[in-house]
Amino acid sequence: MPMITIPRALQALAVVVLVTVGGCGKSEEPPKKDIGQQMGDVAADTALMREASAAVNEVVRNATDCDAAKVAIPAAKAKLDETEPKVRTATGRTTIDALRQQVKRVEQVCP
């Protein structure tokens, strides 16, 4: 039977999600997912973030070449718009917001 390895990024995201879920005091709607479902959400978000991050990284990599960055910005924004409704975790939503901020910074530098 092949051994399954979990990437460090997925492990870190899982820890953040678990700490966030466990450390949130009393909320209006208690979490209804068991640990298996939460880990599934983390895995799904990690896969989604790969593509969105790649699109944003293309923008950031080209930040010093505004012509190339301007071409990459619409694709990155479209990928973020496509990814956002599919995100399942609070950490994923925070990551999407951070990626949007990176694109916005490059946009400001390359109007």
C-alpha cells in the first residue's frame, strides 16, 4: 500500500483551522462538522488556493515589468473571483483577501 504524504502547507493550514475553530469562544452557530469534514474542507481549500496563488504569483513576479503585470492582473482577478465562492474555511477566505491585496498593490504601482 503506498504511503500518503501530506504537504507542509496543508499541515500548517490544518493546524490554523483547528486552532481557529477551537479557539473561537461562543458563536451564534456552533460548528457542525466533525474533524474529518474539517480536514476535507482544508484539503479542498488547499487545492483551490494552488491555482489562485499561481495566478497572483504571476502578477507579483511581473511587478517590475508593468506591461507584463497589466496582462496578468485580469487573469488573477478572474481566478480569485472564481475561487472565492468555492472556499470552505475562514482561513481560505483570509487567504483570498490577502491575495487580492497583493494584486491591488501591483495595480497601484502599474496603473
